[in-house]
Amino acid sequence: MREITFALVSELYEDHLDDLRVVRKEQRELYVDHRQAGGKAQLDDLEAEITYLLLRAARPRNVVEIGCLHGWSTSWILRALRDNGRGTLHSFDRVDAATRRVPPELSVDRWRFTHGDVRIRLREFPDAIDYLFVDAAHTSRFARWYVRTVLPTLAPGTPVSVHDVHHRANPLPFSEGRVLLEWLGARGHSSFTTAAAKSPTVCRELERRRTNWGLAEPIHTGRDNPMVFFTSA
């Protein structure tokens, strides 16, 4: 996949607008059930939609999701794989709540869940990762593990999403976000975010376009959209 930029994201919204409208309706219905069952929905709307769109564009055979909690991000990913008509999601988490909340019609034949600490379950990874999604322990220690162990194994151009980086413009010292951004910077890698705290102009412009596309009605109440997106080099 080419570099993830505002231009690419806008293009993907237009390319997949009809499908995205359907998925948003499905996720809105799921969100009601999710909350009623006590589930926590991790992703805000912009970052969830962009994850879906990047997956549609990348058409991955194997997606690895590190951290799925109650399965909100999992359901977005699985809908993208369903709409692509191909791909398997390999999810890893120390809690198995997602297995009770992801709709069976999404999970059958396209989802493999591994219960346990991903750091000791690397043998469960697919031979090649075509999309990596990270939303697990937000600590510097965990970030140092995956920037040394997982990111270097990715083929050039592999899309990556990492959550909870930009709740503020600059992540705190000794945080996951600081470790990741320093790792990217040291290698000359760029990243993209719609987080209002980091990229307010990008956030406002994308929200304006989404309003024009009829996507303004929120699903999730969160507005931070702290995820960063990048492609491996």
C-alpha cells in the first residue's frame, strides 16, 4: 500500500462510500447491544472508519489484531474482510470477552482468537502479516517489545494501526506513544492521524467532508480518535 495520507484516506472514503454507509448502520445497531451487555467500545468513529477503509484497499489475507478487549475493533475489521470476500483475522488478548460479543455471522471461517499474552504466543502468528492492528498494553515496555519483535518482520508497505497514541499532541514520556513515535522518527517513517489533539486541521476537514457524504451522525461517543496509521518501510 502507498503512504497513508489525507489524500489517500479521502479517496478511499469516496471509493467505498456505499459500503461504509451499510457498515456504519450495522455497527450502530451492534453498538446498542454492545453497551447494553456492558461492553467497552475502543475505537472512535474516524479511526474505526479509516481502519475499515484501509483494510478494504489493502485486501489482506492475514490481519493480526493485538488487543481486542470486547470486540468492537474486531467487528469493524471482520466487516472489512467480509466485504472484501477474503482474509482471516488473528486476534490476541489476555481476556476472552470478545468471543462472547462478536456476532457469529462475522466470525465464522474468518476469525481466529488466541487467548493469552501475545508475547509468548508468537508461534500462533500467521506466516505473513498483511495488516497489523495494535491496541493492547499502552506501556513503554510493551511498545519496546513490538517495535523490536513485530514491526521489523513486516514486509514493506504493510499498513499498521496503533491506538491511543495522540490523546494529546505529544505523548507523555515513558508511554507507548512516545516509544512508537521515536522509533518511527529514527527510521524516517511518517504517520497519519486524525486526532484533534495532534492534527486539528485534518480532523476538521475530514469531518466537513464526512458531513457532505452524509456520515455526520455519530456511532461512538468518543471524539479523540488517537490512533496513528503508517506503512512499514
